[in-house]
Amino acid sequence: MNFSKTPVNRRALLKIGAVTPLAVAGVGALGMGLALADGSPAPSGGDTAVVDRDLARTNSVETQGASEKNPELDGSSAKQVAGYITMAAATWPEDVEAPDAVEFQGQDLNTGEWGDWLSAEILTDIAENATDAVWLGPSSAVNVRAFRNGKDISNQLTAHLITTSEAGSDVRLASSGGGTGITRILPATVTPGTGAPTFITRKEWNAGSVSASRLSYAKELKAICIHHTGGSNNYTKAQSPQVVRGMFSYHTATLGWADLGYNIVVDKYGQIFEGRSGGLHRNVAGAHARGFNTGSCGISVMGDYMNISVPSAALNAIATVAAWKLGSTFTQDVYGSKEWTVNISRVKRTGTFSLPHLFAHRDVNYTDCPGDRYYRQLPELRKRVQQKLTEYKNRYPEHSRAFVNGGGRSTFGTVTHVRRREGSFDVTRLTSGLIITAGGRTTAHRSSFSHDWQPAWGRPMENGSSTRQRFENGTASRANGKVAFTPQKNTTPPSAEGVTGAIGAFYVRNGGAAEFGAPRGAEYPVHGGSQQKFARSTITWSRTTGAYDTRYAIGDKWNSLGATSSQLGFPTSRERILNGGAAQSFQNGQIVWSRKTGAIMMTGPILNYWNKVGAENSSLKYPTRDLRTGLKGGGSSQVFQNGIVLHDARNRKTFGVHYAIYSVYVRENLERGSLGYPTTDEIVVKGGAYQAFENGQRVYWSRATGAHIIKDGFKTYWLQRGGERSTLGYPTTDEFKDSLGRTVQDFQGGRLIWDPKRRSVIFTRRH
């Protein structure tokens, strides 16, 4: 027999004869009888051991059973190794062609029964010739088989028999729950960031030490890469930390990687484990997707999801942590994409191309990962991520707003350290800037010292240069690649020079030149107040409103309307972030912007109605045109992405019309046509909806019939008999003339005919 053991313990293994407590289903306190495949004692206390076994020198046995992935292997022979084992993997020499399949089967330590055959993931995208490690559960022996082109090649492999043990904290972690909220954070060596989900830190799952010098970081997080670990899904909540420790040991000690390959691991119960070292608040390059490790965050769910779906608890946890990673780096749309350039071999795509912000391992490498069933769940996962992105943005809008208002990526670069507490500040670090919150005030600053900045420096007082920048508490300088900081209280911000009075106070209070740019001339009077222009904005003041800035598309729109002389008047707020856009309030209305619609003015009753129904989150979404006035009776209207809102000045009523009913309303010439103004909002009824209009008519809609008008005569008869709940059902046409010249209307259950002689309605049932 040829055995070699790789010790990968945090502490030395227990001496021979020690009692090792294991908390596994059906297994009590197991003592000195437990031994590894090489005869040495089993590890304990959270330690892990790996025994390497040359399968060419291992006896073969006949086995039964087949894996779901490889049913043709039923009844084939396998190599059998006895000893206490919980996980297994395999490698082969560089000059040996990779197998098509490698499978493991564990013998239950308690019952002696052989479990299912488990297919190991072939790591086709790494330099090492290896499978990934699979969880077998506590086993007294393991069978191993490998095939290429239908032939047994087990003799060419080395099996790596991994034995994990329970740490004292494992059960405590399991009983504490795997919460996935966005506020509670477990104790950690490094607090990951504002709004981070609950997770189990490396310290808590007893990770081994790694060399920080072997880790690398990306300047930008482009995407989330989705994986599954493979292996058995039959692990308990308390065993999950063992699975992570086993993968860590195999990746580092056997494969020689710097650390665990995945950035984050999530078990089927929704517990989130901090993976690769370096800090979840940073863009740590992993080892999970060849060619795409730098710039992505690899999130792997524990288990094999080829033939079963990822449980909802796990899917929700993955969505939560993915949304935090994306949202805290100012990615607002999971359905968006980012450009990649890849020029290495053994990947699916090379050159320059775009990938979505959430993609699967199999999208970029030659692998089945993350499994067929999980891959089909990605649309649902993206939907959940987008919902949580919106929640994150609404709960923590300050840094995103400051980033956008300050000029975005072109001014500050990309996020390298997500928002988190540093001293008395909440800080987002970017390649060329800092966004800082303290004392209820958030400011964004361009800075070439963002990597070296320390809380003791205070906020930047100016944009500075690549070699010098003044801060509240001193001056930073760079020479010969080294950064020095000279303490000195800077009480007079140079950004306030040439800016005085109320405008100057607003300017300094909100970040000075770093936020607004340098002044472009002196303050000048406007009717009712004053203004001053800056490189990136205009600040406007009146005694009634105070001072506020306008900029970008909203500022341009306000200027095109006449600025302070327009219907809107003076600004009464700064620009604020909406779901997919932005808005700014003025004395007499708002300007609302989105990328698809541009900047649009809103005022009066229609603005009030839009806000009442949910603004941009309502079914109307964003306005697409400015307010239209001078309608019938002095009314007004405004068109939105999914409909129109009308104000009837005579009755002082405002209602929206949208979706299919809106299409009918447009066909009928809006308020100028036969329907007139709406007198209700859309009302939901069984199987559909309707809306009433001023001339006594209604438009009814159902998915099966579409939208159709019912006029007074037929409407009264139909409603008296139960309307859409009657045998007639929904209308399938508008009124029309039949071949006999009669006025008729068809419904799901028949036809209504107007008899002019009897002045009554006749119902004929559909046959």
C-alpha cells in the first residue's frame, strides 16, 4: 500500500488514543477506534487531515449502483479504501488525459450501508489536473472509479481522502440561524460593509491561515459568477462548516492555491460563509472561473444541483449577498452588462465582449457548473437580486447619490472598498475618490490618495493633484512612490475662496470644489434671488427657498424652461435618486429624469396624483412628455411610459389610464372622443378590470378578451345580469352593426342585440 498524509490542521492532531466527539446523524461519541486510511488517528476540534492514496496500488472491488449523471456505470468495478473519511477528490499526472467521469461512493459510518455514487466536478479550467472535493458524509470506507471513453482508468489517479472534524463553534453557528437580512452583522475581523447580510466569518468557521502576499484585488467588481460545489446534498446545518473547511484544505494543501477558490459559499439552509480571505468589502480575485477571476465575485452553493433545484432559503441568501456586493459598488441593474477582455486558452470566449452582471460558471468555462436545474433558476435569481438591489438603494441612498451627483465614474473611478465604518466615518473608497458620511452629511471628493486615506486625516478640502492634497487635519503628499501626511488644522477651506454669503455657506457645507467644481465667475442677481455658476453645477438662492444646486440633465431642463423665471420657480431641494432615475423639487413642481425618458417637468394635480400612486414605482413609471394644457374644459394631461394621467378642471378630478385600456382610449381620441375624461381609476374585478368615463361608458378588459367599450344601453342590461360574472362573461367586441343593420355586441357567452321597435335588448346564447 502507498499512503502519504498531508497535515493541514490549525493545531497538531490529537495524540493516538484520544477520544474524538463527532456530532453526525445517528453517531454518538466515537473514540480511539476511528482511524484514517493510513492508520493515524482522526482529527478533532475543527482540524482537517488529507490522506493521499495511489489507486494503482489499491485493490479493486465489484460494486452496484449508478449515479444519475452516469447511469451506464452500474455494476462496474471500483477502487476501495477503508478508513474514516468525510470528503474525497482526485488528481492525475500532467501527461495523462483528463477522465470523462470520476465518482465516489461512501460507506455510512453508522449503518455500514453504501450511499449514492457522487460525480465529482472535473476542474477543466485550472492548471492542476484535478476534480473538486465532494462531501460524502462520515464514512468508514470509500469506493472510487474513473472512466475515459468508456474504459476504467482508475489506476491513473491519486485519491485525496479528506477527513474533517466538528469544531466547538459549528453547532453554535447552526443553532444561531442563517439570517439573510441586510442590517445584522456577525462579529468579524473586518466589518464587511454598510448593509451587509449576516455571514459566518473565516474566524468563526475556523479557516486556516493564508499568505496575504499571494492574494490579489481587482479595481472594479464587474459581475457575480454563480457556482455549485458538487457532492452530496445530505449534510446537516452543523456540518456545513466542515464542508467549507474540507474545501479550504484541499484547495490550499493539495492543489497549492493561495486560499479557498470561492469568494462566498452558501449552504442549502441559507447560511452565508465568508470564503476567500482579503475582506468581503474588497474586490478579491478568486480561483473559481478561469479568465474571469479578477473582476468577479464567485458565489457557490453547497451541493449538487444538476437534478434538483436550489432551495428557496439558499436562493434568497445568494440574492441578498449578490445584491449587497453589486449595490455597494453602484451597480443598480443586475440585467445590465460589463465589458471583458480575455486572451487565454481553455475558455469559451476570448477577445473583448460583454457579459451580464450575474452569469454562471458554464457561461464562460467548459463545465456543467452550476448544474442544469440551478441554471434554469437563474432568471428567478436575477429577479430576486433586482428586488434586493432596489431595497438596498432605497435604504442606503447617500453614497450612490453623491457618486452620481459628483460626476460618477468619470470623476471618481470605480469602487475598490465598499461603504463601511472607518473610525467616525462611513467611507466608500474608489480608484480616484472618496465618498464620506459623518454627522449626517455625505460628500464626494476626487482624490488620488483614496487608497492611503486614514480617518485621522478628515475630509478632503480640495480636489488636489496626484502629488498633494489638503485635508481637514493636514496635507497628504506623494514623492518617489511613498505617501506622507503632515498634520495641520486646515480651518479655511480653499474651496470657499470667491464664494460668499448663503451660496458660499451651501457650497462649503456640501463639499466645496470637490462636489461642485471651481467657481466660474462671481455671484449675480436674478429676479427674486441670486445665482453663481460652478464647473459642475449652478447654485441658486432666494430668501424663501434658501440655496440649492442644479446640474446635469435636470439642470439643463430647468434652464431651457426659463430657470427662476419659469413656471417652476426656484429649486427647493437637491437632486435625489429614484428607482432608475432622479428628481428635483422646485417651488411649483418637479423635474423627473430617467435614462429612457430624459428630463420631464411635472406640476400641479398630475404631479400630486403620480406621487400618490407610487411615482416611478407605480404602473405608470416615468413621464415621457411635459404637461399638456388647454384641453377640453381647461383640463390637462401628461403621457407616461405605460399610460396617461388626465386632470378634469371642471370637476377637479385626476385619474390615470394605462395598459390595454389606454390603447382603447387613444384609439377613441382621448378626452376629445366619445369617452371623455375618466371618472375612476382602473378597478380590478374577477378575471380582469374596468374603467369608467364621463359619458357613461366603461372599458372592460380581461386577458382572454382584451379591452372593449360597453356603452349605456348594453351596459345597463349586462350589469343587471351580473356583468362579467354572468353567463355573458366579458365583451369580446365593441358595438357594431350586423348584416341586418342592427346594433350588436358580442360577449364570451353570447350576443346582445338592440331591438329598436321594442326598445329593448335581446340576448342570444353562444352555441
